Amino acid sequence: LVGKYSDRKDKKIFLNIGAVLLIGIWLRRYYASEQISFYLLAILAGFVGTLIFIPFNAFAYNLAKKNNIAEFIIFREIIVMLGRIIVYSLALILVDNLRYSFIIAAFVNLLFLSF
């Protein structure tokens, strides 16, 4: 459904809406204290994540069509793996104060607004 609408309209609109909603979800996770709220926020983040990841992947694959597809995908996966290493390293550093990782995630989602 998101893919169909993002093909018809500007993909940046979906990215911006999704990024703002995810920032709000991450900030709400910082203040959440009950287990049920974490579950509800995780479900909501899953739905809102499609507003970001479908148009973002469409951007990436359209860019890959213009260049060498295999080279682009390999480069993209290297960047994704480096990002995961950084995130897991931050999680290990912040293991005693894991709540601060929610604020960091909210600020990282600001990067989606730059597309």
C-alpha cells in the first residue's frame, strides 16, 4: 500500500512523515516505564517504519539502476554493516544507561529528513 502511493506521489513526503513519527516514537520510548507501552510502541514503530524503508529502498534501487548494480548493492551493504557495528558498540557502551540510546536513535532518524 505504501509502495503504491509512494510511486504515485513524492517519496520524500513519506520519508519525512515517517521520520517525524519515528522520532516521536523513540522519544516516547525514553519516557515509557511499563512493559505494555514498550510493546505498543514497538508495534507502532513497525507500521511507521514502512513509511520510511519502502521509499528509501526505492531511492536506493533507482540509484543502483543508474550505476553498476552489483557494485552499488555491495557498497550499500558495507555501509549497513558498519552502521550496525557502530550501533551495537554504542549499545555496549550504554548498557548501564540504555535509555540514552533511545535519544540517540531519535537524533539519527533526523538523517532521513535530509533526503
